[in-house]
Amino acid sequence: MSKILIIDDEEDLVILLKDSLEDKGHNIFTAHNGEEGIEKSKEQPELIILDIMMPDMDGYEVCRNIRDGVQCPIIFLSAKQSEMDKVKGLALGGDDYIVKPFSLKELMARIDAHLRREKRAIFLNEAEKRILLNFKNLTVDLKGRQIQINNIPVILTKREFDIIELLSLHSGQVFSKEQIYEKIWGYDAEGDSSNITEHVKKIRAKFNVIDPNTQYISTIWGIGYRWDKIK
């Protein structure tokens, strides 16, 4: 049968999944944190079950680290239910997203479906797939975490890219500075939303060096910012 890697810090859940999958004849190995998961992914599993909410390194970061090195399906498990979280997981290279608590039967069925699909489409090179968002002269590479304007790379900090990622995934939607801060820095982060103004100012300055005639981020006075739908 298939070799499956489970990366999750919930020991009881790992035991349940391991026992259930081994009963179906699969070869299961496990990791209880992101670093261990990255290391064990080098054994080239045929499918990875990856939890998002883990301490020290979350599932998104693990996926970024392993996606270019493994071609197998990655199924995210998460208590996060928002559309943005799901889109982000899939954009980073995930193949499926299941919200906790979940039906064990449904998870087993999805695992079987992904494994069958892989066997039917083994000739496809998943590592070559890239997730790109295009806005006029600007391209957002969500997987590579890169921005290009007129095919010229824009050098960004991690936080600057995170802001662009959030806004561009929801182009046309207005976010307050508080919403942006909470989604990127987290609810318990030290500091305040005034940091967003400075980050947006720096992003605009970097964009303007290459494309001074197009504004990608609009200020909605008294509210916050919006990524404009530019084609």
C-alpha cells in the first residue's frame, strides 16, 4: 500500500489516524512538530497529512519548506475555518483542506481519492505548478513568495509580502488596519495597527520605483486599505 506521513502535535489524534490507516494496510510514519515533519518528508511519502496549528512552526511554514522537495498530495487539517485560511493553504501547495473536528470516514475517503488520483496522473510533475495572481504589470507568486512588476523582482520583507498576500487574495475588499494587523501579527502580538501605515507606505514606494503610473493599494479614508482589481 502507500507510505503516509502524519505531521500533528495532537498525540491522541496521531494515534487514531495511524491505527486507522494501518488497518487499511498503509505504512505510516509520524512527526509531532514542524522541524521533525520537514526532516521526515525527505523519506518521500506518497501522501502527507499536515496540521496547521502547531507550536514554533505552523503547517503553512512546513508546507513552504517541503513543497519543492515532495510531489505527493498534502492534506491540511485545521480548526481554522475562514476562506482566506483555506485559499492560503491551497495556494502554498496543499491539495486539500479539512476543518477540525472532521469525520474520520470522510478523511479516509479523501485520502483514498488522492492516492487513486496520484496513480492515474503519475506523469504530471506537480513540482512545476505555481500559483500566480496577475494584476496589470504586477505578478504575485504565492508559492515562491515573490513579487514582480514588468518582470522585475520587488525586494520585500516578510511582513510586506504578508500584507500584499492578504490584500491581493481579496482584491476589491476593504480591510481596516486593525484587521490586517490581527490577521498577520496575531491577536496577542505586541505593538499596534499603526505599523500597517508604515508598511504600506514602504510597499508603495518600492512599487513606484518600477511602475509609478499604477496604484495597486488604495487608501479608504477612515477605514483602511484595498487591493484594486487592475487588469
